[in-house]
Amino acid sequence: MARAGTQEHAGSGRSVPTSWRPVMNAPPTSSMLRALPSEHRQQLMRVALEVSFPEGTRLFEEGARADRFWVIRTGAIDLDMHVPGRKAVVIETLRHNELVGWSWLFAPHTWHLGAETTTPVRAYEFDAVAVRAMCQEDSALGLAVAHWVGEILAHRLRSTRTRLLDLHAPYGSGSRH
């Protein structure tokens, strides 16, 4: 069954955005500009698709196969976590130039969170299998992509830790040792 804002790709059982087109020579995003050398950015952008999703589109579910990832051009996407017996909890909201999805890079290639658009979104979409194959063929690209994704993961873990401390630390315990 197709997700909201998508159609089922003929015969594949896979949802595709309602609007997409190949990118070819699109400019890289600023997060990629800072993290990846020009040659590697160009390699990735050659396999990117420009996609758009309406507000309320479920991009992926926690535990499902991670077969692609996105870099947001415009709009916002909530990352959420399933909590049994409750509504999904929003962990973080991602916006312009942010990477959506890292689970595609690490086995077993399943999503650790869910994601839903909270506004209309335009993004670059990358096929995970194609990018992993490119990274295996070109070890310098693979190292650069792993470093890029690793830096993003480290930043998000630090941010999550800070938010958890703010929520759960006793009042006035702001001193750090």
C-alpha cells in the first residue's frame, strides 16, 4: 500500500514520491559542502533524485528496511520513536540541508526511528544500495561518507543527551564535572 503523498511503483510494492525527477547537476547541500570534498559531492549528486512530499507523509517506519536516505532542501521532517500504548514520541525535527536517515549505511540496514513530514518537503533522495556500492568501489568516497554520517550521528547523540538532561535532571543541578 502506498504512503500518503506517494504512489506505488508499478510491480515493486514500493512507494515513490508523487513528484520526483533526476538531479544530475544539482548543487550540493551546505552540509555536504562542509563535510565532503567536491569530487565526492559530485559523485553522490549524480545518483540523487529531486523529490517532494506533502505534509503528513510517512517516509519510513522504525524497524523497516532502510533502502534510501534524503537531504532536505525545504520543509521539516520529524524523527519519531514508537512507544507501546502511546502516540509516537518526536525525538528531533530536521530542516534545510539536514540528512534524514543513517540506518541505510550500517547493517542490518533497518530504521531505528520513524519519520514524517510536518510541512511540504523538497529533498534530494539517494538510493542506499547504489551509494553503498559506490562506497565499496571507491574507498576514499566510502571513508568520506562514513565520516560525514558519523559526524552527524555524534552531533545528534550529543543534542539528545543534552535534551534528556534538561528534561530529567533535578532543578538546579546544572553544574558539570
